[in-house]
Amino acid sequence: MTIIFKEIKDIDKQAIQELFHSVDWKSGDYPEDLKQAINNSHTVITAWDDTKLVGLVNALSDGVNWKANDGKHA
């Protein structure tokens, strides 16, 4: 397994929702809000296993806000 890291904000809402639901985060029920938060972040680093989003970290201008990984790729 090779994990690829990317600094991108253009992420499919379904991929974001699946990632957040994989760790039982209730915010996964609100993909539009998550997408907006990602777009408004200073920096977003994602982790991909082929085409599957398996991790995400976002940073505000004053530091890290939150992160998620799917548990299988921790």
C-alpha cells in the first residue's frame, strides 16, 4: 500500500463524508459544511490510498483545527 499526500482543497463531498463516517464523526452527516470548512481553511493536506481519501488535516492561520483518518491507515 502506498499513501500519497496532496495539498488540495478540491475534494469530492462524498469522499469527505465517507472519511468522516469511517471514524464515526457526526459531522460526516453535513458534507456541505465540511466542504465549506475545507475551502475556507488556510492549508489542507490529504492522504490517498489510490483514489480513496484516507486522511485529511486542515490548518487555520493560527494552527491545526482538526484531522481525520479512516482508522485503517492510521
